[in-house]
Amino acid sequence: MDESGAARRRLAEEREVSLARLASLTGDHESIVAASLDTNADDEHDPEGATIAFERSQIGALIKQVRGHLAELDAALARVDAGTYGVCERCGAPIGAARLEALPAARLCIRCAGRVP
């Protein structure tokens, strides 16, 4: 398999994992919302733990994070199609293989990623 094929496969696998995570989080969020509708408890003063509002907010933030990661993966797949995957968007140098292994959707080489914009 050529380099772009391997990159495409890795990105597609990570995308599938992210989609599964999004589905799970969305289900959790819907369950929390449904649970809050079924009760009139004052969860803001519940000594047993986190409030329903906090849990809903926390899962909402995780959903937003996963959706952002999916957008990054889609952009990386577009770079594979364009033949620019693995090339730093700032300086044009190759992005190291170890960096791409750790962060397959990386847009910047390690040197540029460490710079303040």
C-alpha cells in the first residue's frame, strides 16, 4: 500500500472511532436530558454528587470536541486527496512520521506547532 493509501486508512479508522464516540456521547446526552424531564428534583442542592446541569454541560463540551476532531480528520482526508497531506501548512516542510502517527490530522510540523501565531 502506498503512503497516501496508508494515511487514508489511518484517518478513516480514526474517523470511525470518533463517529462511534460521538454516537455514544449523543446517547448519553439524550439520556441525561430525558432524566431531567422525568424528575422535578432540585439537583442543584443534591449532596450526592454532580448536578444534572453539570453533567449535561460536560457531555456537551465533549460532543463539541469530537465534532471538531471529525472536522480536522475530514480536512486531513481532503489534504490526502490534494496531495498535501504530511506537509506543514505554515512552512511547507514535511511533518514528521512520528507526529503524524500521534496526530494523524496534524496541519503543522512540530517546529511550527510550537511557535506562537
